[in-house]
Amino acid sequence: MPCADKLTEPAFTNLNKSTGDLRKATFELGGFSGEVFLTTTVEVSDDNCHHKSLITVSKISSDLLSLNIESGCEHIKKAAASVGQNLNRSAVTEPFDHNIVYKKIAESMPGCVVCAVPCAIVKASWAELGMNLKKGAHIQFI
């Protein structure tokens, strides 16, 4: 299978609509073919601290997720390093008091309890696992 960075967008033309799984795509390129999982990406923007965070979750296997967090916030960068880049299914589906994302973030940024990024990480993970719809969630003061 070729490296993902060598694939071009036209190679991803056959989404698996027949199976109902729109998160997988098949590709053909230079005699190679295969199947890849598409990723879930969410953006969190906070008007109070003026930071944006981009969270990308990719399903590696039925039990393993790859997590990437980009942010201008030093607290989020520290929290992302604490959470790590690999999450297993059971860790992100646990209740609040046992959920590894909430636990690690609480340890690394205890002063930012109103931050929406931890919830967005869990929501994106659930969506990538097919346990939640890929629909937005908004908090708006009126």
C-alpha cells in the first residue's frame, strides 16, 4: 500500500455507499488499491480566550483511534501531550469520572474548567467510532 501522502484526491472516488459506511473510501493508484478510513475533524473556537483548536480523530482499527490536536493555546497543547496520540475505544466511551480524556485534561489544565475542547475531543471520537452523528453542537449566550 502506498504512503498516504502520495495519494491524490481523485484516487478517493469510490465511497462505500452500498454498505452504508460513508467513512471508508477505496482507492486505486499506480497498480495499488486499498481501503482507508476517513477522519473526523472539528474546530473549537472560544470568544473569551480567542483561541481556536482543530481536533482530528482517525479510526485506525475497531478499537484504536489516532488523535491530533492543533491549537494556539499553550494549555491545550499541554493537555494534548498528556492525552497522547492514541486512544482506545473503551477509554473514550467511559463516563466522565473514568474517561481518560477528561482525567488527563483535568490534570494538565485544572484552571480551565469551562474549556470546550475536552468535550469536542470526546464528541469527535464518538463520531469517528460511529457512535454519534457528525453534527455540530453550539453554546450561545442570548
